[in-house]
Amino acid sequence: MGDLKTLTTIKCNQQAIRAVRFNVDGTYCLSCGADKKIKLWNPHRDLMLKTYGGHANEVLDAAGSCDSSHIVSASVDKSVILWDVTTAQPLRRYRHHASSVTCIKFNEESTMAVSGSVDNTVAFWDIVSRRQEPVQVLRDAKDSITSLQVTDHEILTTSVDSHVRLYDIRMGKMISDYIGHIVTFGSLTRDGQCYILSCTDNSIKLFDKDSGELLNTFSGHECKDLLLENAVNEKDSHIISGSATGEIFYYDLISSSISKKLVHFNGKAVVSLSHHPTDNYLLSACEDEIKLWGVKSLDE
């Protein structure tokens, strides 16, 4: 895993960072702020490239398209905005959700955006056409959607109703599992065989996707009342979690032991994480700053 160190610390000047996200190849990242703006960075060089302003309230999540030409963002103002990366102009504004939009993702070809909301629904937006209404709305959750992940044929959603739901788009079926605690964030291992759920009982649970069997539980971090995120490293060997204590925990996927603890900021919650898709880099967000963690090369 290497000796991870802080490579860059970026003061974002966005009041508080709600989410940080690497783009598809890990060259750039997006920071979503309480200041209603999204910022595009090259975190490897501590460079701010663009600011995207158009939301009327805090931005909670954003995602870059597969060719990095577009961004979609989700906000407390109940809207989803599609942005042109180069011009920083909003191309479309989608309004259908009845409450804050908490999470947003592109599908694999970036032809569709998928959003989850405090109104308990998941909406599908056709990015290619001019259509303003969602193509489809999923209404299975009984409480707020906290996170979603999209693969080539599946959608994983987590909710305050303590359920995780896996939708198979090809088969047209949904599997729902009751977890017993509010699920604040769900992600998939890189091999797509397991899902990783952050829960409000100060644990992360690893489930086999096909059988629904609980494979492992990871604990050590503190959740408090925060919607903590998790991530998995590029080799599928470690599960990573933020903590209300300002630390970042690296858990060994097999043994569930704590392999490493990084301190972002003592006593301040690390709310958002994003791991580089192919290399050993991690972004963490705490208050108004993001940090890029990695292994320092010999020439640095």
C-alpha cells in the first residue's frame, strides 16, 4: 500500500466541501461547496481550473462524463444541472425532485444521468435529447436516498430506510436487502462482486452482491450523525472510510483489521472521499479543504 503522505492541500474557499470526486481517469477532480458552486481542479498540481455557478443552494454531489466534456451536479435547490466543462455554462437544468438532490451519477456511456433525492426517489435523465422530464422514476425507497452507484447494467441505491436496493436493468428486477441501520453510503468493489455499505452504527459492511451474504464488518471509525462515505483502493485490497474524528481509516478487506490511519484534521469530520481509478491516490474533504494523498516519489 506504500507510505501515504499528503501531496497537496487545497483551500477551496467554498465555505464547506460537501463532496469531492475524481474524474474518470483521475487527472482532475470536482469539489462541491456550501457556497452553491462546483470547482474543477488539477489536484496533482494544486490548480483551480474552472468555477461553475448556477445553483441556488448548496451543491451536494457532482460527476464528470466519460469523455470529461460534461458535468452533472445535484443540489439542495432540488435541481440537477448539466454543465459544459469548457465554457462553464449550464446546458440544461432538470427539475422534478420535490426535495434536495443528494447524489448524482452518469451511466457508463454518459448518455443518462441518475439522481437520488430526499424525496425518496431515483430519477433517470436523458442527457442526449432535449427532454426535461425524467425518463423513469424509481419509487421503492421509503425514505431519503443517500447514495447511488451505476454500472453498465446495475444501479445500487442506499437509503435512510435501512435498505440497499440493487436494480438489474437488463433483467428488469430489483433486489432489496434490509441492513438494520441507516445506510449513509454504498459503493462497489472494483471487481463488481461485492458492495460496501457505510452504516450509522459506526460500521462498514461488506456483502456478496449475488448471494446477499454478509462477508465482513469493519469498525473503528466514528460516524456520529454524519453521512460518511467509503471508498475502495485500486487493488480491491483495502476499504477506506472517513470519520467524525478527522481521521481516514484503511481497513484490510480480508482480515478487517485497520492497516493504516491518516489524519486529515483532528476533530473535524472527513465527510467525502474519492479514490483514484487506477493509481494509489486518495482525495479527502474536510471543512473547506481537500487533500490529495499518495506515495511521494523519490524526486519530490
